Amino acid sequence: MITYSFYMHSISYTNFMARLTLPSCLPILSLLLVFASCNTKPETNERTQLATVIEKHMRTEVLDKWYPQSLDKEYGGFLTSFTYDFKPTGPQDKMIVTQSRHTWSNAKAHELYPDVTYYLTGAKQGFHFLRDVMWDKTNGGFHTLVDRQGNPKSSANEEKTAYGNAFGIYGVSAYYKASGDADALAFAKKVFDWMEKHSHDPVYKGYFQHMQMDGTPIQRDSSVPSTAQTGYKDQNSSIHLLEALTELYSVWPDPLVRERLEEMLLLIRDTIVTPKGYLVLFLTPEWTPVSFKDSPDSVVEKHHGLDHVSFGHDIETAYLMLEASHTLGLKNDTTTMRIAKLMLDHALENGWDNTVGGFYDEGYYFKDKPGCTITHDTKNWWAQAEGMNTLLLFADLYPDDTHQYYEKFLKQWQYCDTYLIDHEYGDWYSGGLDKQPDMKMRLKGNIWKGNYHQFRSLMNVMHRLRGEVHGEAAE
């Protein structure tokens, strides 16, 4: 396997030495995904050094910027809106997804650094806000959006979503894992039961994404605009349901949770992933893909929100499927391994910037054009974080693969370090500055941008570089 110098492919030697100040003798998180323990790894010393740099960035430029500052000591939960230089701004509305993700991040940070007291405090505060404020006490299920004080942002067309409730399960389950708080497990079970009753499709399987306030699934009819998502099932809620059920099953190995987790894994792997290796974005309730490929280009562009290749979701799903398979204890799961590798390879072959690194946001297979055309060449932050995590995982799974995953992992880290990480004010820009230089002055946090993608990736990468994960590859 070709080995590349860490100093050439990540940061300069001078900068590297300047950032080597954080002790590496820290508690080990033992719950990371593992599919391979390879004896052939490039430059073990380089990997250890890079892990130290990444951990310092994770702690000082991500976690320390968000916590404890974002803990809302007045109304509970978390503040989510911050200026480019990390000052709280705006009305601080609170969305179920962001509140759940911050709860998850604090729970995982507590497992990493148990001596830092405010992580467990933050996770507990997040749990109580989810259970006592965001949960609809009349109908059940989580409100999607509340104001800072916790009042639902009601409107005539307010909906509940499987996506939002999935993240509620995800955050509460992580808090239970970190704390052992029996109330948290009881509440996670309650959310799962509500989803089982209202969102799960007993006929075609999977989950309905859009629900009325009382939990009734919303059906798509002729009154729904062609560009709207209403009434469709989708990959995004499906992959995050997979993620949430993985987290829940790891703390509550209930037979029905296992059944639903396997169900989602197989639906994503065998139905939502196309033969080429990318996800169908939206599908009818009976899982027929929503596609505009036979329409004029103007119609394709009009509906691009419903039908395109999302490279970021593909590389994230490759990891989430392997994580789910591992948590289920599936042995010799060569099918999941093969499909996951196909997804990463497709993204590298069609959506990877060979010049500076990074994955493009969107592509499309036009009927009259060869191959996959890049339609949006921007590079959002979360896709780059997920790409870093998945590339290193596959570098260890397939060290001699022609795609040279380790080389591309180093290039991806260099890309993030150069174009996404804000070394002056902290955290990551929303998009790569090589494509969107205006992102430098955009909000550092909002209801759609927290730290969960970058924190999870950095945490996983740090441990994998240090060899703190062990296990066997699928055979």
C-alpha cells in the first residue's frame, strides 16, 4: 500500500508541533463501530500524532466553543443560534433535531471526559427539556419546533415527523447510556412505542415521515405541490431511524427493537440504495422511487430537492449500515459490507474533488448525458465530516484497495482543516470556503447546524487512528 507523509498531507510540521500540547492519556470510549482490525496500517506513529492533533481540535475548537456556553440556564435545553464569532443571537427557537443532537453530544463527551462535569449536566438538561417541554403531552410525539421558553410554534399546518422523533430516541438513549438514569430509558421506550403505534407502516414496512399532530400519517393527494415532500417516505428519515434504533438497541436489546432495526437495515440496503450505489431520496409509501429522470431538464431542476444524488448522505449511510450490522451482531454480513463499499466508491468516483478534496453536494444522472453530472459543486460541512469518518473506516477495512482510502482520508482532513475549520473563532463553517467564501461570516450555529456530525466524526477518527477499536471484518 502506498504510504503518504502526514506532514505533507495534513498540516505543516511547524503547525503540527505547535498543536501537540494536549495529553493523549485520556479515557477510552469503548462503543465505537468495529468491523476490522488490520495489522497493515500506514505509519502507526503518524496516525498517533494525527490523532493528537484531531483531539486537540475536537476539544478546544468544537466542544469548548459549544459547551457550557450553549446550555440555556434560564429555560432549559440548548441555545442553538450563534454568530460567526460565537456570540448568541436571535430568538433562539429550539428544534427537536438540534436539541436531541446536543443531548447526544454531551452524553458522548461525558463518556470521553467524565471529569468535565458540565457534559453530564448538559445531557441531563437536554433530556429533561425533551421529555418535559418538547414532548406533546396531549397527543404524544415530539413537537418539531418551540420557542426559547418552550411554547410550541403552532401553525395551521404543523406536523410531527419520524425524523424528529428518531433523533429524540437517539439523544435520550445516549443520555441513558452515559448516566444510567432509569427515567431516560423509560422515556426512550415511550417514544419508541409512540412511533410503533403511529409512524410504523405495518403493510409496506418502514416509517411514515409526515404525521398530523395526533400522529395520523399524512397521505399525499392531488392538492400537494409536485415539489413538496408531503406523504412520501424518504432516505433521510430512514437512515436516521436506523441510527436511532442502533443507539436504542445498544441499551435496550428488546426483540421488537431488533426486528425494526433489521427491517430498516434491509430496506435501506436492498431497496433505497440503487444498483449504482447511491440513495433514492424519496419514495412512495409502497417504496416506488420518485424520479424525474425522463422529464425535461427544467423539470429536473425544479424538483432537484426530491431527486438527485446526495453524496454526503451516501457516505454517511455506508457507515450507519455497518454500525447497525455490528450492533445487531450479524456475522459474515458480506452483503452489507459490499453495498456500503459500493456507496463510498460511487461517491469517490462521481462526487469527489480530486484537486483539493471534499465531496460535492449534488449530482444527477441525466438521461441524455453520460455518467453523473455535478449539479451543485458546493461542499457542506456535515458531508465532509461524514466523509472523513467513512474514509478512515474503509482504509482499515481495505488497506490495499485501488481507491487508496487512507490517502483520501488524509486529503479530506487537510480539506477540512483548510477550508472548514475556523481556527480563529472555533467550530466549522457551514460550507467549504473554496466554494463559498461568504460562509466565513455566516452563523456558526442555527437550528440545523450544531456539532453532532463533526464531533462524531472527530471522535471516531481519533479512536481509530489510535487503534482503540478492535474486531473482525465481515467475511
